[in-house]
Amino acid sequence: MGRRRTTVAVVSAAVSLLAVAAALAASSGQQATRDTLVFGVSTDPVGLDPSLISDGESLRVTDQIFESLTGFQVGGSKVVPELATSWRASRNGLAWTFNLRRNVRFSDGTPFNSAAVCFNYNRWYNFPGPLQNASVSYYWNTVFGGFARPVSGSPGPAKSLYRGCRTNGANSVTILLRRPSTSFLSAIGLPNFGIASPAALRRYQANAGTVDASGVFHPKGTFSTANPVGTGPYMLRSWRTGDRLELVRNPSYWGRKTILNRIIFRPIPDNAARLQALQTGEIHGYDGVAPEDIRTIQRNSKFRLVTRPTSSVGYVGINQAMKPMDNLLVRQAIAYGLDRPSLVKAFYPPGTQVANQFLPPSLIGHARSGVTNYPYNPEKARSLLEEAGLTLPVKIDFWYPTDVTRPYMPDPSKNFQAFAASLEKSGFDVTAHTAPWRPDYLGGAQGGKYQVYLFGWISDYYDPANFLNVHFGAFSPQFGFRAPQLFSLLTRADAETNLDTRAALYRRAGVQVMRILPMVPYVWAGSALGFDRSVRGFVPGPIGPVNEPLSRVSLG
């Protein structure tokens, strides 16, 4: 599935648009307009403490306020220096030493140094009980896992990748791991691992709060609502929920000063309303352009459509614990029986690609050759089923979700109908099953209750481990197969510190997955943003709002 999403209450689209218009009217003078970008978002952030959020709208904002030890090349997924200028691993891969950028201060004036880094990492490792909830500290749980003092139901220190943090003077820090891993370098580049001011974390009681039954954190302190303090190029000026969140230039930023003085994020829940706000000039841009609105933007010379590199994969899952899916010939018949090109052409926006493997092309470890391909071939599918000794048509239970739209699955029912039709031409008798996306469908698929099903993945962090290791690195009820050689290969790939060797290992693993066929990938999907032509310097990234800095954006 990918990142967990939590939303907060927002006002109606009409109220949001009126508020936008009022704000722009209040910005008198052409210079003020050129200094302020107004960006339409689908909802307010959940919060502004990056370690306690996992939704895109929150991360879009915190990525402008906080910086991490590592970062990503703008427009790509390559790990590059951010607050650390360089790093090296010990021979056994259990200690990573980072040389820190000098003369950096948090926006509250306090110094950034090795002690601040260790304070943050130890804060996360020592989260109190409420913050250990996987719905709250999702990325710590996903990347590192385990807590120093776990509450009931939480993993303890032995389960944590993190072992400790050691300062080496003011400008060097060593992060200690319990087992070798290289993928954490990419993970800590996310704004979720942004380094916050220890003084602000203490002063504004960042750890104080409660978690309700649905996993929503309700802070008692004001760090995540009014005082998020990082080292980034922007800092928070004000936030009125349902109306506007305003960032302003950080005057003490260590790097290149931002071109814009202000960024205003406006919550506009409805897709059509965001498009209308762009058309009327009330906003300069917005994310999440609906597929049906893409051509509207492309045909208007006043606007510009920006598409992200593909960063998610849609697939048809196959549970090998349910017969006859334990037979490779049957799984191959499904692969040959899915008309993937026709489906992608019919239901996805321009630029979407038909997938031939699990890893999208923009990721290291994507295999350029050697992958077993399964072009649509109903006759081949039928012959494979007969070779497996089965009587045609072969009955299968095919599940798809309701009440959900995902980048890799804009309309699940249409995807199901198209695939069911092509499978029935290929020797299968398809029985449809549906369930609401959350919690029924997610729980059913991940719990191994479905034979064949529509599913997909949006990366938590853009690394091959987050795709291949998460899904195929160990036994999972979702796929119901055991492949010790593949599991071992993926463990070795994640532990490899030589990046070229690591990429080669992941290429091998990707090829193996397509031979085993625990699923049939059918689409690599991206997403699109719409902008006024005056917006310059925006660079889309494969991991979306978590790596799309606005510091180089200008208004012409």
C-alpha cells in the first residue's frame, strides 16, 4: 500500500477559495505578488513534527522547514549530503560516521551540532508509550523499529535497527546499528528524520500528548502546531486550520537564500475546486491533478502540467497458499492472461508506463535486461492451464477494493472489469469480490485471505529495499510463498555498503521475483501538478512532496 494517510477536518472548498481570494487581494502591489506563492493542497497538515506524521500534505510543509543528515538529488532518488557533508561505514557495516555541516543554526538561533543529532535520534528511540503507536511514529517503526522502553505491544531494543548515537566532537556523529543496512541512508533523507532544535523540542513539549483509538496524535504541547523549529530555508509564520498555513524565509539559513519571501498553503479538498482556483488565478499551483483534468490544463497556454517520474507500482497479487496458485504454470497463465497495455492506455494519464517488474525504472536496482516478460496472450495462457492438468475454465476468486483512489489504481472497479474480461478469454472463470479499502480490504489482502487481488505500493522512502525487501524479503501471508534463496539475496543486498554491488544484487532479485511470480505488476504510475506559467524553478521528484524543495521557485 504505502504511506498511511490521516486527515483533519477542513472547511468547504467554497470557503477555502474565498479565503484565498481575500489573501491575494490583501497582498497589495506587484512585488508582493511576486514574492508569495499560493499553493492549493487537498487538506491541512496533520501536524508539523516530522517524526510524528506520514501524510503527504504534512511532509510537503515540513520538507521546507527541516533538514536531515542526508537528502535526495533534486528531481531524483540519489542520496546526497544535506546536514551531513559526507559519511562512511565501518567494515562490518554496524557504525556509520557522518561529518556535519559547520556554522549551521536552527531558526531559533541555537546551534546545530553532533549533540543535536544524537538528541533527535535518542528522542525517537525513547518515545513515550503514546508515540510508539505505529500510526503515529510510522517511519521510525518502519525504518528502525523497536524502542528503548517499549510499552505492551511495541517492539523492544532487540528488534530495533538503531543501537545508539555517539558524538565525535561537535562536528561528527556516529550512528550505531544492530545489523548491517544501507537502505537506512535513503530513509533518513526523508523529512520525517529532519533534525529539530533540542531547545524547541523541550520548550514546546514535543512529546506531550495522547493518541486516540484511531491512532491520531493529539498534542498538548505546541511544537507540532505552532513552533516547529528546524534548519531549513523556510520557517512557520502562522497556521489557521482550514484557511491557510504561511511559511516565510528563514533569514539565518546557512545555504542559498530563498527566492520567494512567502509560501501560503491553502486547503481546497475538492479536485474540481482546485482546478477552478488555478483557472481564476486564486492559486499559482496545486498537486493531485485528476486524470480527467490533465488535458484541460495542457490545452490552456496560461498553465503548465508537471508530471512526476513514476514512483508507485500497481499489481495483481497471487496468493500461493491457495491452490492452484502454488503451481507456477497457473501463475504464468494469469500473467499472460492480463491485458495490461490496453488497461493502462484506457484508464491512465499520459506518461504512465506498463510495468514489466516490481521496481520502477527510476530506482537503482531496476533491471534493464534479463526480466521474464509476459505479453498478453490468451492462447498461451490456456495452454499453460491445460499443461497444469486443469479443466478449463479454471475458477478463481478475484478481489478489488471499493471507496478508494490510488495513483496506481484511480478506479479499481474499471481495472477489475478490464482484467476479468481478459482473464475469461484466457481460460479462467472469474468470481468478483469486493471490500472497503480500510480496514477490510487492506487487512484481508495483507492477512493472506485473498486468492487473486488488485493491490499496489507507493514508496515510503525511495530505495529498492522499500519495494523488494518489504514485499519479498521474508515469508508474507499476502503472497504465501517461501523462497530462501530470494530472501537471502535481499538480506545481502540491504546489507551491502558498496552501492554498485548493491544495485547489481537488487537487479538479480528483481529478475528472480518475476520468475517466481508472487504478483503480476501492470503499471508504474506517477502523479501530476498544475501550475500557472508564471511559476518557475519547480522540479518534480519521484517521491513527490517529500523531496520537492520550494526554495528555488520564483514567480516571473
